[in-house]
Amino acid sequence: MTSIFVRLTTVCTIAGCTDLPDFDDPRAHEAEEAVDSCDDLLVNGDFDDGATVGWSANADNIIFDADTVEQIYAYSGRYFAWLGGELSVTRNLTQELSVPAGATSLRLEGKYSVAAESETGPVEDTFKIELYNSGGMLVSTPLTLSNTTWTIGGGDDFFRWSDLVVNINTEAVAGQRAKLRLVSVNDSLNNTNFLFDSLSLRSTGCP
């Protein structure tokens, strides 16, 4: 790849992807507290509180301080999430949510960037946003990205963020606890980088 990301993929190798655990609380199918439907449901959606707040991860090198890497900047603050980034790795970030009662659809907004060594296909590396119910069952996959959906092409010599807007059907988990997972799977052929920052999650009926 001729873009800047060839020089930036120095993340340590990890193996495997941890399964989503079941909730310990048997009442997890119920929201633990009332949540205003227009509140931001994500904790640390901009990642600026560091790697240990709000999110759980299967590796300790997913939330990055932009001051520690070259030629990449956070959209806001200093931190951003970097999934993919190496060959033969699976990385994920997961956050538990209290979905408001009556909220049948949520909107995830923020910034993202995808840079790939193989831009024209076939699909080799993927990123997905997944929604799970309290029992660990997958109920929705509202977004899938890959090396073919790049936002920074091989001829680009600068980094940039693009707008992310994803509508998530939450009818199956309205008024309940749920889990939102961001997961990337890179194969052994070519590298793809999936970067995210400044994420928020609110009801689609909110301004």
C-alpha cells in the first residue's frame, strides 16, 4: 500500500477473539435504571478517558493516544480506537448498554477512517458493528466494512476522518440491557486499518 498506513501498522500481535460473556445479573434483561431516550448511551464514546473506561477489549492496544503515533490525529481530544492494523488478528471493543423503553431504533454517529493495502477486492478483512441481547445472542449487524470500503486511497498522502451515521434496530432489546460490539477480523494476506472516534448513540427521534 502506498498510503501512510504502511508505516503505521506496528501494533503487537494478539491471538483470537474472546466470546461475549453472559450477564451475571439474572435480571439483566431489564434496564437497571431509567434512561432518558435522548441521553448519549455510550460511556467514553470519544475514548478520551482511556482504554479502561466504558469499553472492554480483547487486547490492550486498541484505544490509542494520538501523541504516540505518527501522522494520525484524533478527531477530538487525544484518543481514538484502532481496530485491524495487522495480519491474522481479530480485535473487538464491547460496551454494555441500557436501551430505553420504547426506543426501537438508535443512531450511532461519529467519525471513522478505513485504509487498506488491498483496495479493489476481493474482501479480505472485515469490520462489523454488532448488537447482542442480554443472553449473548446476536440480534443485529447494522454495519459491515471491509478493505473494499476504504476512505483513504493508496494515492492519498494525508490522513482524514469521514462521517459515520448508522441506524440500529433495537426493537428486540428495547427497555433491556444489551451489548454493542465493534469487531475487526484481518486475514493473513493484506492489512486493513479501521479507526473510530467521537462516537455517540441516541434514539433516532432525538435532535
